[in-house]
Amino acid sequence: MGPEPPPRQTASELEGSADGQAHDPQGSVRARISNAMVGIKKELYGKGPTGAKTYLNDAYVFVVLEGGLTRNEETMLAAGEVDLVRTFRLRFQAVMTETATKVIEEITGRRVLTYHSQIVFDPIRAFEIFVLDELPPHQEGRPDASSNDGSRSRRSPTH
């Protein structure tokens, strides 16, 4: 067998590992999700996206992650191995489904019913899509729970 997977981190730990702050002074749900998703990618791939934007609408969470390919993935893409890089990324995301969904559940306070990940390379974007259970009646109308506005996170450049 191979090495043990890294221990599951909390949403707060992953948000802190994003190396940046989302541009949302209220520390909203959207900003927390953006930071946590960047943190997950950084922790598990060794390199995180350069930016993230989260959209929330009713029972849907849609996260767009910019950049973040590893050097070996960039080399494989330059050699024309688009399908291989996509297949690996999507398979890895399938393995990490529990990590991603638990973080979204922790931040939103709602259960994730299903999750899908996709990646495109021109421009380089990853899309993380979560479908949540129904919003409890006492939370309807909460701005972060049903807003279609996005919150952008930018990672500071590494030195």
C-alpha cells in the first residue's frame, strides 16, 4: 500500500493556508469557501490556484479556481497530454470528494447532496460544483445563503 493520505483539516485551517484574503471585508460564506478551496488545492497538490471566486445561489455552490497547475502538469500539457492531465485531476478530485464536501458543509451549515469537479486549460480554470440540501426556513433571505454574487480570493505571489 502507499502512504497514508494527509489528515483531514478543518475549514478554518484550510482557509488560513490559502495565503491570501478574499476581497470581502465581512468574511462572508463566499470568501470562506473561496479561501478553503484554494487551501485544499494548495495542501493536496503542493500548489494552489492564483485566484478563486465563489457563487452561491439557493442550493448551489459554484467555485471557479484560476491557475494552479503543477510544473509536471504544465510539462504534460506542453507535450499535448491534455486528456491525461484532465483524467488525473478529475480522478484525484473523486478521491478527495469527502474532504471537499465536508469543508463546504462546515462552512455553509448545510449537507452537500452531490459534488462535481471539472477543469479546462485555455484559460486554466477548475470548477467545483456542490448541490446543497434545502435551506432551513429560518435562514431564508440570509444574504450569503442565496446570493448569486461572487467573492474573489487572490493568492499573494510566492517569493
